[in-house]
Amino acid sequence: MRIAICEDEVEQQELLSATLNDWATTRKVNIDVLCYNSSEDFMFAWPDIFFDLVFLDIQMKKIDGIELAETIRKVDNNMLIVFVTSFKEYVLKGYDINALHYLIKPVSPAKLLPVLDKAHIIIRSRNENIMLLNNDMGKVKVAFSDINYIGIASHTARIHTDKGVYNKRVTMSELQDILPDYFVKNHRSYIVNLFKVDCVYKEALLLSTGEELPISRKNTKSVNDAFTRLHIGR
């Protein structure tokens, strides 16, 4: 888990960071905690640095935590946001942000630990169904269900989605180990998401995008059988 703390009080930064690291040690969870003194510092680093979870102080100079959260939500609906504030009345301002939780300063471990447990469950569940890929802006999470097909050559996979094509250094066998069973190898150079397939022909697949992919003779039966099981049942 990569976690950001955006807090202009150094004492609060250190308190949160220490509790986070104690929690990670106890739960045997790998975390990377980065601290920022202002919203501007955070935005300079993000989105080139991907975060699973961010703690935002609501009261910060210039750009406050609510404004920063609104900026985050324009780009990322999945980042978990926890607001930290000294005043309970500020809590109501953040409901439209879809925040995970609100913590009142000073943040006690008793209040923080259940929030971390909940965040970890959500992130772990998401990560079991996503791939972390690179694009021009940095790293991006792509859900398996959003992948149309994958072409692979020279240990580089080109992952085709409706939003674009992403590259990842990986072998065919490594892909087959991590992808759900609705992905099948239709050719030595391709793996296809069967939910994106409209028709299975003798030598080709027609995707819902209008694209065609080849089927090798070796894989014809396995593709047909998997397509039938998926849409008709075992």
C-alpha cells in the first residue's frame, strides 16, 4: 500500500506516520508512506506517484483538504481519502467527496487502526482484480474486466482497453497465471477476454469493438469450449 499524508503540522505528520508503521508491522502489510506539507506539494508529486490511500488535513493554507480532494476526484475515483480535522463541523463539507472516513485531531491509534484495517481490505480486494500499468502520466490501475485483449511479443505485452493501450514487461505464462479464467489464449501471441468476444469463427474471433483476432488451430477447441461454458454454462 502506498499512503500519502498531506498535513501542514509536522507533529501530526509524525504521529500518523508512526501509527501507520506500527499497524503495518503488526498486520505484516508492506506500506510506503510519503508526507507532504501542503496540497501544492502533494499535487506536484501526484499523479506521477500513485497512492492507494491519502490522509488529508482539511485546514491547510491556500488549497485546503476539501479542495484537494475535489481535484483528486476529477482524476481518480478509487483513491481512498481520509479527512483529518480539528473541528467536527468541517466533517459535513466532505460528504460529496466519497471519503472513507473522518478523524478528529489528535488522532488516536484506537480510532485510526480500524480505518486502516478497512482500507486494507478494500485495497486488497481491488488489487486482486486489477493490473498496475504504465502510461505517459505515470502508473494507472486497469481492471481485468476493462481489458479487451492482450498482444505479446518479445516479453512485452500490449494491453488493449477502450481507454487506450498500455505496455507491460511480462511473459505469456506470467499473464496466464494472473488473469481470470475468462481470458483464454487464442493464438501464440494473443490472450482475449471472452466477455469482449461477439463471435467465434473457425479461424478468427470478432470482438465487440469490431476488431478481429486470429485463432490458431492448436487453440480452436479450447477457445470454443471456454466460450460455450461462459455463455451457456457447464
